[in-house]
Amino acid sequence: MGGKVVVVNRKARRLYHVEERFEAGLVLLGSEVKSLREGGTSIQEGYVEIKDGEFYLVGVNIPPYRCGGYANHEPLRDRKLLLNSHEIKKLRGKISQKGYTAIPLKLYFKSSWAKVEIGIARGKSKVDRREELKKRYEREDLNRALKRSFKGERHEKD
């Protein structure tokens, strides 16, 4: 799943255990596509919701196109997702389980089509997040120590 990345939900890795990923198309207006290409989009608060048997991306902020005029779009409107029937069944089954949700991970262009990467996620507890931070700090300290030791060796050999 690649292409020109518009925005990545960096908060998702910190707050959720992402277990599965799906690629979905987006039904967008022309001004939304132009605004996406400009940047400034936020998917941090976004999530996927089922309405009338269809999936919608809710809470994603695509700012109005600055040259849009009267035909501009509403920034926080719900956007329909385009998925295959087998993906819909799988997604519906996973979301219906207790503790699971679907969140947008990445918004990007694949050729000329706007796509969103959706992750089936389970929320992390505070303890999990603290453990993850502790591990990251330990890794950084180790890398710093290794870097210092390699610099010291180089100077001794010269």
C-alpha cells in the first residue's frame, strides 16, 4: 500500500495495537481532492462507522480548498468508503467484537485515486504505553552509548 502519502496517523501506533490493515477508496468531492493535494489534512480523530450497511470515515478534517469559492466542501463531513464485499464482511465481523475499532492509519494517493489505509485496532492500556516508552528510552540510551564507544575507538586508532 503505497503512493504519494498525504497524512499518517502517528498517534495510532501509540494508542492502539493494530492487528489487521485494509485499503479502501474514498468518495470525495473535487474540492476535497484538491485540498488533499495541498496538505493540512488531519486524521488523528478519525474512525470508521457503519451506517445503513455502508462504511463511512468519520471525524477526518479535510480543510476547505483555498481557491474553492462557493462550491467548497464541509471540512468534517462523513466520507463513504469503497470496499470489496469480502472486505466488508471481514471488517464488520472484526468491528463487532468487543474492544475493537477501525481507525484510519494513512491517507494517500495511489495513481490518481485517493485511498485510506484502515487498521483494525484494540486500544492499549496505560501500562502497555508506559512499557513501550520505557523500551524505546532504553533502546535510545543503548544506541547513544554504542555511538559514543565507536567514536572513541576511531579516535584511538588515528
